[in-house]
Amino acid sequence: MKKLLLAVTALFVAGSAFAQTTPAMISKKQAERISVSVPMHQQAIPQNLPAFRSDIVPSSAIGQTYYDLQTNGSIPQRLVNYPDGTIGATWTTATSSATRGAGYNYFNGTSWANELPNAGRIESVRGGWPTMAALGDNGEIVISHNGATGLIVNLRPQKGTGDWIESTLLGPSVYDSTAGANSTALLWPAMATNGNTIHLIACTESDAGSYYQGIQTCLVYYRGTFNPADNTIAWENPRIVGDMGNHTDWFNSFSGDAYNIACNGNTVAVVVADQWSDAFLWKSTDNGVNFTTTTVVNSFVPDNFNEEIHLLDTTNGPTYVTDGATAIAIDNNGKVHLAFGLAGVNNPELGDGYISIYSYIDGLLYWNEDMPIFPGTDQKQLSPDSLINAGYTVFSRTDLDGDGSVWYMNSAERPENYHRIGMTSQPTLAVDGNNVYLVYSSVLDIPFYDANTTGMYFMGVFGVKSTDGGASFEDGISWLSYSKYTYYVDWDIYDWSSESTEWTSESIENEMENIYPSLAQKVVDGNLSLIWHNDYFPDNAAGGIATNPTNVLFLSIPADQLGLYNNTVEIPQGLWIDHTGIADNTLSGMKLYPNPAADIANVAISSSESANGTMTITNLMGQMVYTENVALNEGENTIRVNTSNFNAGVYMISITTNKGTSTQKLIVK
């Protein structure tokens, strides 16, 4: 794999703990933790946590790989759900560096075709960084890079069956000053399709001094046309994304995976969101024939940033930037929806060969074309606090124990290979009508922390939805990677030597790393489909090849349950026994009827025991409009609520006992 070219010769990032209310000014060889919407408190690392087993494969696993590094930043399309209920999935797989390639599995509507651990590799040669899309009437296409001579293109005219048809797409010839020869390498592809039209972006040679039309690691766009008569693709000549070849006075380099692509009908859009340059949108409404460029974020980082001549002082803290992990989706009206991870950078000393990245900044920004662009007049324009104050939606680490704060742990480390991205990042998007679905990874709250082995934070996968085109995200946050068997309280009740079927079916998998989510961009039969990567240790293995396999997990949930399923309010609030896990919620099955309500709303809820609790009703601003003490019987309960004095609108009804919380949305008309 080619090495990712950075803007300078070295990066220094290290974790430090700071006071909650006063972000400190620090040296460039440290990282700053910025307090945002949820308070963050310091706590000592928990000691003597239980050991865990690492030989249990989750039942939702559809693939395995020993290759940890799945992206340098953004996640390209790797999961496709077809209208007939079938699904295709791909990822970088490997048992060693030499065997790296595109892993693949196919769901035929009933079961996944390949059993573990043999969920197969596609290419005939070494590959990696695959991206996947539908092709033609009923086909599929997977494109990956081989790191040397171009992109490996594999297609099948009938998805899920038959031999793969393999070809190579060479990039434009670029002189590689490291190798002393011309290179046709294309790296880190991302792809979207519209019928027989393929929209593909990838980077040219990344070695130092390898310029294509004046740009280092140049991002180029290819449009291809699939011919089903002979199963070939005719590729047009490449174009530089954003027409940046005409703007080298302010843009001189791209970075691998700091971009993404989507299409919907004849609308095609590419987003580029690197740390050291502007973030821009390149959009076509005629199926990739013509494009226009919109600068979404005019970065406060100077154009053509050069560490030797451009000072980024720390007097006012870091300069806030997009972190290189971005997602894109297009709705049926052609409107583009984006999400950016956020980070901070500075360069307080010229010419010393170092810059700083503030990876403890916590924020994920949602943006669409109805919203203003960012002019670049303020180094804090992308700070989470500034964005929230300006009315933007910013997601951050989730309060998983319901205590009103997120723990920042003394001496805890961000995994080294995640330092490029912020603490909440790696977004993936889908839209369906007026619904916007956003999934992302985020550093977990205490106690989900690998205290026993690496001393690093774990990541988790979360999801939210908007039902008004992205204007608001009114439901809760789903902890999609949560499993009561993964995060369990009663560690001591199991016989760790047992290999019985009964034990395995109720196994503790242990606290795990869950990262690299990829959300299929279509809702099929009312369901969302998602994959992510799950293993036992934070960070990526040195050289990319791990000693233990990573599982590729699959999840399908009703789209209307995103924000309600595994809700981060319902799961943990009131359920924490101590700093080892979560007990079972005694409340379940909460339903509201009628909904919408006019004068009376009935709240039906089941409790596994008799308990006293509290019912609260809040508006979307989080303001309490009603509260009542309730006595719950074991079994089914119904509570009547007089809503005649409520203003028309959306409310959240919660019932809480000392053993659980359940929440649902109520509409009053």
C-alpha cells in the first residue's frame, strides 16, 4: 500500500487531561481535549477489570479479516441492498499482507452465501480498499486498488452468482520521483452508479514529488459506461475533481480517503474534506457530464498550506477543520447532504518540520445545501461550540450512563492510528424521502475502556435520524453496536473453561472495539442495512495485519427505529450496577395511542416487576412540560395523560424507575 502523504514530515499527538471549563494552551506536541455540549469529567482508569475470552464470533458476523486498517478517513460505499431484498457486502480482507484483497459476501434473501471464516476474496491479485455498487439491471461491481499499476475492476452481470469478470483501470501516467519512473497507480477508490453509468474517484500516485497537473496525490474522476452485451466498461478520460488543476494557486494536494461520492438518478456529487485545505462539493445534475464547485468550508488554514511559511498560532487555541472523514448522500430532489468529522490543527513554529493535530476535539457536523457555507473568517468557525450556537446539529460522545456527563479518563490514550480523526467521526449517510439517516463511530464513555491490555479508548457505532430533511434530529441516539452479551455485568457467573452450546449462546464477548461503519444508501422494505468492524483491541495493528481476526458485523433494523432501537437513554439510564456493565431493563414494550393525540394519550408499558416510577414529558427543547409519579404493576400497565392543554407539536414521554427507562415520541395535534 502506498503511504499517505501528509502535509509535513511528522505528526505528534498525545493525550492530555485538562480542566473541564478552561481549555489550555498547549505545545504543538500535545493534543487538547475541548469541552462541548456534554460536560466531560476526569476519572482514574478502573483497575482489575475481568479478563475476557476472545474466541467467540458474534452471530451477526458475515466476514472476517486480519487487516485492521480499512480506511485512511472516509468509508466508501461497501454495502448494497437491492430492491429484491438481496444484499452485497465488501471489505479489505487478509490473512497476511500478501493475501490482501476485497472480501465479499452475498445475502440471497434467506442466508449469507459464504460461511466463516471463508467469506471470500474476489481478486486474482493483491488488492484492497474496495468499494461496491449495483451495476446495470441486476449486476454488481467491486473496485479496489493494487497499490501499484491501477485499479482492479471486478463485475458480475448477475449479482451473487457466476464468475467475476476482472480488468484493470490504469491511471494517468505520473512521474514517481521516489521510484524514478512513471506510475499509473490509482489509489483509495470510491464509487457510485446509476444503471450502466459508473462514477469513480481515486487518487494518483502518492509518493513524494509525484504530481499530476501540478497536484500531489491528485483526486481524479472517471465516468464509465457498462455494456451488458459483452460485459465491458468504456472509461472516459480522467478529470481532476473540483477542476483543481486550474486552481493550484490555492489547492496543491489531496489526501487518501478524505473524500466520498454519491449519486441519485442523474445527480452526482463528490465531497472533499481534508484537514489542510478547503472542503468543497463538486456536483453534476446531468449524470457526470458537467460539474460545478461549491466551497462549503473556506478553511482558516491558508491556501496551499506550507509548514515552513504559514503560521497557525495557538494564542486563541487550535484552528478547527474537517478531519478527513466525510459522508455524502443525495435525496430525490437532488439536494446533497453531508457530514464531517471535526478536528483541530496548528503550526506555531515555522520550519521545524512539525504540525499538531488536536484529536481530542469531539464533534461531527451535519450539513445540507439549504444551509449557509462557512466563509473562513474565523479560526473557530468549525468549533463544536460555535456550530451549536449558530444552530447547526453537532453530534459528540454520548453519555452512556445517564449521569449528565461523559468521562475523560486520566492517562487514557486515543489509538495512534485514529489520531487523524476526531473523537466522533467516520460518518455514513442515507436518505429516503424526507428522512435522513446518519451513522457514525464515537469514543465510548467509561467503563468501556481497554484497561487490561492497551490502555486505550474503545470506539462504538451510533445512529440518528431526521424526519424533516435534516432540519432537526429529534429522536434519541441509537447505540447500534451495543449488545447485552458484549457489555455484561455478571462476569463471575460463567464457567470460563466451558465450551458448551448453552454457554456459547449466552456468551460474554467482552467489551470490544466497533468501528468503520458503512450504511447502505437505500431503504428496502422499510429497513436499514449496516456493516461495521468489530474486534477485541483498540487501534490498528502495526503494518495493518493483526494477530487476531476482526469480525465484519451486519445489522438490519426498521428505518423508523433508528434513534429508538438500542436508545442511549433507554439502555443505561438507571441500570448501572457499578463500573463493569449494564443490567437488564425491567421496562419494555412502551406504546402510545392514539398518536397523534388530541385530548387524551394512553401510555402502555410492560414492567417485569412492581415498581414506583416517574413519568416526564418534555418538548423538543428538552423543557419539562409535565411530570407525574406512577405506580407500575408487574405485567401490563396503562397510564392516561390529559394532553388537552398541550400546544400542538412533538413531545417525548419517558417513564423511569430505578431499574430502567423507556421513552417514546408523542405528537399532539
